[in-house]
Amino acid sequence: MVLPLWMRGGKAISIPLTRHHILQLPLFPTLLLFFGLFILYNQIRPTPPYRPYHSSSPLSSKQYALSSSPFVVDPSLFLPPPPINKPDYLPDPLPPKNPKMVIPNSVHYVYGLKDVKDGERGEELPYYAYLAMRSALINLKPENMYFHYKHLPTGPWWDLISPHLTLIRTEVPDQIYGKPLNHFAHKADVLRLLAMKYSGGIYLDIDIYVIKPFDDLLYFPTTLGMEASPDSRRSALDPEGLCNAIIISTPQSPFIDRWLASYETFDGGVWAHHSVVKPWELARAHPEEIQVLSERAFFWPMWHGEEVQKVHEEGEFDFDKTGQYAYHAWESLAMGYLSKLSPRSIRENDNSFNRMVRKFIGPEDDEVYKRWKGED
């Protein structure tokens, strides 16, 4: 085949094959061939997988220049707030139950933050709170059970349970990042996060009844449970939030750090935003930092509708068969039932709640209750 004259123009490309043989290729056809092969290669080569930008991406090490616009805000003005220094009263972390676990073998309660008038004693510890703490002693078997307080409780049930507690007098904060903490409940919210940040372990509200050990939850740095929404139109994966009545955390957990830093925007007028809604927002933004349990793990049955009434008046719900770890008794709504509990009423009245707490009645409870009530 004879190439057209215009394709034979230009200097030939010489490719030595051996000492005595040299391959002569016309310039233009050779370049055209290589160009065609390049196009073909780009058409058939596999596309690399999409990688979203994150902090470990090579892009994060590249230096970018800020705009010269006069409207650019100095980034140092909106950095996260500095961490809160460790309060002197908080204990150092305890070791976990076994080397593979990461959660310290400790339980924390925060209680007695309400102001007490001069000359008066702290409020009496109710029987239901005593039973709740016994449930943690029996089923979690912590090395230390820390009781963070401003004013110590009083009464016979406190006298029975206090020998099992490590008492920690707490410095109650009035503000965080310049935002006032006016209600004792919001003060308690901050105190539990500080305890988790610097001591770690398991935080429990005083109305949490531990039904079985948490051991299989102690291998991940932070665990929280969903609180179901009272809005039936929302799905299980669209909860009210993550409830801070139970927090399982290792010291210096990145998630707890984020949660504390979020208090820079705290507003005491929005009741449960930073205790329930905010941790769910953080979990969705940083799912790698937290283990989220469904609403059935800790906080079921819920507080809305007739569920509290059914738990205390009917026996259809069986806590032992559900496999759940704990039950949150929703004390503010269930106080009419909780305040009337006695060892005898728990044994004699067969309902879901009483069947669950019978195993936590102490060996001295009957005699102590009689003396407490002035009964023979």
C-alpha cells in the first residue's frame, strides 16, 4: 500500500531494532496511531471509586489561599471552644473489666443539686431510687459506684445504700461557655458529661433500673440509646433524639468532646435540646464515633400515651423476655406510682414493673420500711 504524498511528508522516525537494522516510520501516521491509542485507553480504563473529602484525604494537607475579599471572616473567630479543664474532684478512670473492653468499670450518679435552706438537711432518698441503685450494683457489678452530689440525701434508704457508694462532693456550674445554667437539671446534664469525659464509665439517672449486664456494650468508646418520638408519623429511625439518662463512654471520647463543645450554643429556654436532640444531630454527623442502640434497649415502654399506667397497673409487658438492658421509669410522670412503692406492695401487686424490681429488694428492706413508717 502506498500512502498519499501528504502523509509521507516530514522527517521519518527511526527506531533501531538491531545493530544493522533500523525501522523507519513515517512521522505523521505514527503520531496519528499513538493519538488513537491514547483516546482508546481513556475510553476503556476503569473509573476510580468516588472518595468523599474527609480529614484523612490527601486534599487536607494541601494549602489553599483564602479569598482576598474584604468580607472573609477570620477562621480563628469560629473555632470550637476550648475544652473545659478537669475538675479536681473527678476521679481518675478505673480499668475496664477485661483488657479487651474500653469502658471503665464504674457507675456514676448525679444527685442532690437542688438548693437546701440553711439549717435544713438534704431531701430524703426515695425507696424507688434505692431500688434503682441496687439494680446497678447487682447487674453491673461496678468496681466503684460514684455518687456526685451538692447536698447528701437523708433517710433510711440512703443509710442502706450509701456504704456501697463513693461520695464525690461536686462543684455545681452556674454557666458553660458563658451560657447560664439556671435549672438544676441543666447543671446535672453538664456534670454527667464532665464525669464521662474525664472519668468514663456508665452514667445512670436515678430512675434507671438495670435489667441485665451491659458487658457486650463496653467495647465501643461511646454508646447512647434512642428515645422514641411520641409522634406516630415518625419512623423508628427518626426518634426524638438520644436520651442522656444512660451514657456509656470511655474517657476522652471524641463524641463526648463534641457534645460538650455544642453547649456553646446552649439555650436554657429549649428544655431538652442539648440533652436529647443535640446528641442525635452529632451522631448523624459523626456516626463513626458512637454506637447507637434502638429505642427498645433502654427507654421502653415510653412515657407518652397510657404506657406508664400500663407498666404499673397491668402485667402484659415482660421485661425479662424483651432482652432490653434497662428501663427508664420516667419518674416525673410516674411519681404517683413510684412514691407508693414498698417491699410488700411490690411482692403482692402483680404488674410489669413490680415483677421487674422484686429481685432488687434488699434483705433488710421489710424491717427498715416498718420502722420508717412506724409500723409494728
